[in-house]
Amino acid sequence: MTEPDFLRTTRTSYDTIAADYADRFRDELASKPLERALLSGFAELVRDSGPVLDVGCGTGRVTAHLAGLGTAVSGVDLSPGMIEIARRDHPHLRFDVGSMLELDVPDGSLGGLLAWYSVIHVPREQRPRVFAEFHRVLAPGGQVLLGFQVGDETSHRTEGFGRPIALDFHRLQPDEIAEMLRRAGLEVHTRMVREPQDTAAFEVTPQGFLLARRPAP
């Protein structure tokens, strides 16, 4: 099967900026108490439910945060460059290269799945496939947490940290994403939207978060 173009460009772009990205966002969660609270709640929900997968884990900073909260978590990312840094910085955790379109995970084997600002690079026409894949790998009762920027726009960036890239950033509407999750068989039970933080100049849109579960029989 031919690889979608967005996978190739996303992989190449993050490989290009992996080291700069790691330095820039290493301690980002320290200034975001609401995000830490969400991750803490997610960790509590999934702690006794089976393994957790951080999909689009990047350099592993959020994966490591979840591990520190007591979850049995591993990470997967499209970019070998990002995974190399994740393995270097968090050698006690497992990280693999892979795509959220086709996760190398058995059916119904995960107690939880995190997609923290990773579906923002997925074109709208591919999102149903992604959410169907999330449903496939979650066990009944398993939880998924999504984080994303709220809006209707898509921005295309050709430069990052002074390096050439080709990345599309899709802002998402919580109601639309919740409906896509529902169609994939996942029940949204928690929604949160917060305004941009004044202390984070790179935030120009509200930030959205959805928690959903695969229904138990």
C-alpha cells in the first residue's frame, strides 16, 4: 500500500527538528497545571486496566510523565529521530517507530491510549481510520485521551527552529472530533477547553482535550 504523503512529510520534518524540539519542550508540563491534572486523572483511570500506549510520543516527555504516575506505558512515533532521543532520555521505557494508521498492537490489548497533540497532523479524511485503529487496540473499558488546538484552520509551516520543514497543523473542533470518535465506537465522557496561556507566547488558540472509552460489554 502506498504511504500517504502526510506521513512522509511529517516524519521527515520531525527528524529534521528533533534535537531542537527536545530542548524547547523538555519542561513544558511544568507550567501547565491543568494538563498535569488531566494526565493524572487519565493515569488513575487506566492504572489497573492494562498497558498504555502514547501514540505520537515524540521525544517521550509525556510518556515519562505518565510512567512517573504509575502507568505501564510505552511510546510510538512516526519519526526515528524523535524516537532516538526518547530512548536516550528515558532508557527505562520502551519506544518504537510506527504509524497511528497501523499500530503494531494486538486487538483489544490496551487499557489506555494517549494521543497528545499528535492527531493535529492527520488530515480530516484520515481521522476516521485513525480513530477506528484506536478502537481496535483498546480493550473494552479502555480509555483514550486526546489533546489538540481548537479551531477550524490548517496552517502549513515551512520552517521550524530555523530549519526547513513541511508540516501541516490542523486545528480541530471538539464537537466534530467527539462525533468521529463516536462513529468509531468510542464514548466521549469528558471534555475540556481552556484559553491560551499568557505565559506561552506560542499559544494563539484555545486548547482542547477529550476523554473517551471503548464501551464494555
